[in-house]
Amino acid sequence: MKSSLLQSRNIQLSGGNIFEIDALTQRIIYMNDQSPQNDPDLYFEDGNVIFQAQNTNFRLHRSIIATRSSVFRDMFSFPQHSDASDRVDGCVVICLPDSAEDMQSFFLAIYDFSYFNPYPCPVNAETVASVLAISHKYDASALFNRAHEHLSHVLPCTLDEWLEINGTGSVTFSPNRVVHALLKIIIVTSTINAVWLLPTALYILCNHPLERILDHPYWNSGEISESLKRNILVGYKKQLVSILHRVRDLTTYAPTDRCISQRLCTASVRAWDRSHRGKPIGWFSPMSKKDSCDASYYDALCKECAANLKPSIQNAKEEMWNSLPLNFGLPAWEELKRLKEGFTLVENAKGESIVAP
């Protein structure tokens, strides 16, 4: 990893800033008139190294960063360039090709223990994605494992775990940014090949209107591969068809022979059908612990009809769950669980991050 990251190269960032980076000497030439800004929470007066990401400077402490990241520890081991003209506030500047947002989340997770607590403490979905991506890239195993644990609980590999969570996991989504956060999680998990997290993330994503997904900047940013885009669109269609079939089964349900009041149960089904026509995708989730239509559908039926429906409800959940990864072009659940068991970053006796079973 050291040879792939520590190389001289020009990097053009999204803001148009261009840098020439020589990581062996840590000499960075800023090639734009726009001056970077200091992060208000991560620019310490006693810091001895400055990381620059996009247009943001982070003045931090080598010893603290080196303790968490083997990549940065190796980077610090190279001889330092002594030319004072290349320093800012007396510190060597290391320019990173990562977004300021991602690096801010990563550094805050290191410095502020309350910012990124372990599971089951609540954490923001976008923060988890940022920490997962950066900690994987720079071999910060403790933070990687923490981020992975958060996502593993909210995006599990078994139906029982999914039903147990039922939207109450530690990962929270900011209002009006759910699609944004999900796409970011999908990009990161596919990039680091943590494919066992993808089926449920894609399922949640595809409960949102398709135009909201296609119009999002991430969709055309180049960060989502064409093959993954295709799998998302194919899976979206399959998921929609499955949901529509389930809705059809509910709207055409005929009361059981043991029905206490066939007239009332039939009327309840028809009333439910009329009240939900025209609703956008996402209002009905066949894999929820209690379907979103419970109060207005099942609870309105007599106890005999409600009991008669239970087996078909469970069968529908199991069928949809089992087909979920296959719908998106992913391996079956058993293979995904096997891959998950062999993908944990730990530190060996030398302090190096490795993948261990």
C-alpha cells in the first residue's frame, strides 16, 4: 500500500485546485490563487503537521495520527523536507486527494470520542460512510471495525436480524438526505468490496422514487460503476414487481371460510385498497417487521382472517429476502456471509493492519 499511495503526482480536486505532490519529501506546491481555509475544530496551535484536503487545512499531531493509521505512520517515517518556504505555520503540509468532508469526519473520529461512538450509540449515516472509506484507505483498523459494526447491524445478512432492527439501528439518516447517504454507503462498500452490506442498502434505496436516484449527483459522478448502475436498475424493477404482487395479493384477499364477518372483512379490504391507490413507491414494505399497512389492513380484519394471513405474510418476507441479493446481481446470502466472516481489519503484533478471518 505504501508504494501505491506515496507517489509524486498532480491532483485536480473538485473545486478546481491543482497540487503537485511529492510524498517522499512531503513537498506540496499549491498551484491555485485560492487560499485554503483552516478547519475551526481541527486546527490546533500545538499541531506539528498540516493535512490539506480540497480547500481545508487540518493542523494535527503526528503522534496521534500515527497511532491510528499505519499508512500515515509510514508516511511520517520518510525524511522531512527542510525548506521553510514550503511550510505553513511552521508545519509540513501533506495534501490528500480525499474530500474535506470525509477527512473531517475521519479526524474528528480520532480526536473527539463523542463524535463517533461504538455501536449501539447513534451515528450519522454519512459520517459512517466517510469513516469507513478513509479508515480502510489509510489502515485505521479500530475506526474501520467500528464503522463496519455500525453498518453490519443496520444492514444485516439474516432476515431475523433485519426484522429485529426494523429501522431502529444505530445509524441515523438526516432528513431529505436519505438517498444521498445510501448512495454514499453503496459507493464505499462496493469500492472496498464489502458486498454483504449491499443487498439491504440497495433494498432501502430502491424504496425511493427512481428519479430521485437518477437525478442525484452521485449517479453521474463516475463513482458508481456502469455494471453496478445496471444491477441497481434491474434490481429496482424486480423489487417493484415483487411489491406490486404483494399489494395485489392483499387487495384481492378473500375472507376465510371461518371468517366471523365476511361482509366487514371484504369491506375493510376494499377500503384499504381505495385509500392507498396512487401512493408512491416506498409506502409499503413487505419485509418490515410489521407491514406499514398493519393498522389499516390487518387490524381491521377479524381474528380468523388475520390468523389465516400470517403464514403467507411470513412466506412473502422469506421469499423476498432470499432473492434480494440475486435481484441486484450479487451472490446468495450464504456466500455473502462467508465473505463477511473473512473481512475484518485487525492489527498484528507489528501494528500493521491485516485482513483476518
